[in-house]
Amino acid sequence: MNRLAGPVARRQDLRMARMRDGDVAAVIAVEHAAYDFPWNERVFKDCLRVGYSCWVAQAAHGSDRDLCGFAVMSIGAGEAHVLNLCVAPQWHRHGIGARLLTHLQVVARNHRVERMLLEVRPSNLAAVALYIGAGFVRIGERKGYYPAADGREDALVLALDLAFAGANETDVSAPSTARLGD
Ligand SMILES: CC(C)(COP(=O)(O)OP(=O)(O)OC[C@H]1O[C@@H](n2cnc3c(N)ncnc32)[C@H](O)[C@@H]1OP(=O)(O)O)[C@@H](O)C(=O)NCCC(=O)NCCS
């Protein structure tokens, strides 16, 4: 069952926008706050340069918008690979991770993608719960995939078959900026 629509997901004050070069400093701030082994600026700029599907979640804050999360996905050969999905710690448990994941599914479907893949640390219980709740299933593992404080950590490889997943619509109360060709 797909249960990606949280409380924030239905609010007008969160929107998804394409990540731009000008977002990278704020993205890195979120990345560093969220991960022990963060990506650096070069990695994000490379993702933008090669045309990966890069998105930011923006929360309305008065007349401004706060960048509260982001996601990076590559698409090719009928598959989408979620490379990064991250929410600023102060925004955790507001449905933003679920909204980002739903948005990636919409973008992937618009590209006629049949399957989404991702790696996740088994110790990352929040992320595993997010993905399993969204319908991802374990299809394997990669030994020593991640750096860890005491050496390396294996990755779980999860997949979502989009032909059977339920998220084939956008939330009409919170319009997505995804279009065919994104
Ligand atoms: C994983 C992450 C993206 C979740 O984002 P979030 O916005 O807090 O998640 P949501 O509020 O959308 O939660 C959606 C579901 O995820 C699961 N979940 C999220 N955080 C959880 C936690 N701390 N413990 C258990 N389950 C959790 C729940 O199933 C939740 O559904 P529920 O609220 O109905 O119980 C966020 O914790 C994060 O950015 N972590 C650091 C970066 C990271 O690890 N990214 C994933 C890399 S693979």
C-alpha cells in the first residue's frame, strides 16, 4: 500500500521546484546537517550539469521560501535511480520526505520508467520505513557500499515497480512542477 500523503503533503505552503545552481549552497547546508558522510558541492554541481532530475522542496516562510529538503534521481534505460533524498532535520516528520518521494515517482512515470531503485543503509530506520511504506521491496544488497565510522556499511537495494505502485497522481492541493521531459 502506498501511504505517501502526510499532513504537509496536502498543504499549499510546500512546493517542489527544479534545483538550480543558486540552490546548491542551501542544499549543502541541509546535506551537512543530515548526513555523517555528506556529498560535497562538486557532486551536486555535477548532478545538475549532467542533467539528473534534481528537485528542492520549498516551504513558504512569510514572503520567502525555505529550502527544507531535496532529491536527486538519475533516469535511464527504463529505470530511475534515487541517488539522494534528504530533509532538513528541523523539518523531519512533516511529510516532506514522503512528498519528495511521491514527486520523484511522478517524474519517473512521466519518463515512462517502469522501476525505481535506490540504496539505503539498513541502520537508517527512518529512510527504510519511508521507502517500505511507499511500497519499495528489498531486491538485494551491496557489500561495503557506504563509509561508516568503523569501516564500511552494506547497502540494502530496494526497488519499486511503478506498474503496480499506487502513486500515479499528483496532489491537486499542492501542485507539482513535474512535466513530461523533466
Ligand atoms: C528519511 C527522511 C528523508 C524522512 O523524511 P521525513 O520528511 O522526516 O519523513 P516523512 O515525515 O515524510 O515520513 C514518511 C514516513 O517515513 C517513515 N519515517 C520517517 N521518519 C521516521 C522515523 N524517524 N522513524 C520511523 N519512521 C520514520 C514513517 O513511515 C513516515 O510515515 P508516518 O509519518 O505516517 O509514520 C529524513 O529522515 C532524512 O532526511 N534523513 C536524513 C537523510 C537520509 O537518510 N535520507 C535517505 C537516504 S537513503
